[in-house]
Amino acid sequence: MKLNLSLKGSLILAFITITLVLVVGYSMLSARYFMGGMDTIVADNLVRAASLPLNNEELYRNTALQGYS
């Protein structure tokens, strides 16, 4: 069975293939950077929590949510 592809069909197939490769590639790249950023945020928060004493009065005065309490 002979496959009869025209120039128009070949161009459409090429553009669809390139588009799919770019979408998948950028999706994987953005997921990698998102997970790396979340890992950094969690690690920084853990270091900050471990370095502060538990009964620190200054902690309660200088929190980011001071205006909400």
C-alpha cells in the first residue's frame, strides 16, 4: 500500500510534530524548575525553623502575619 503524501500534508505533519515536541519539552522544563523552586523554599523554611529557639518572644513580635493577629 503506497502512502500518498502531498506537500501540504507533509508541512502540516511537520508543524504538528514540532509543536508537540516544543510543548512537551517546555512542560518538562517548567515542571523541573517548579519542583526545584519548591524544594528550595521548603529547605529554607526548615533551616529557619531549626535555627530559631522554640520559646523566642521575638519570633512572635516579628512575624510576617503581625498585622493579622
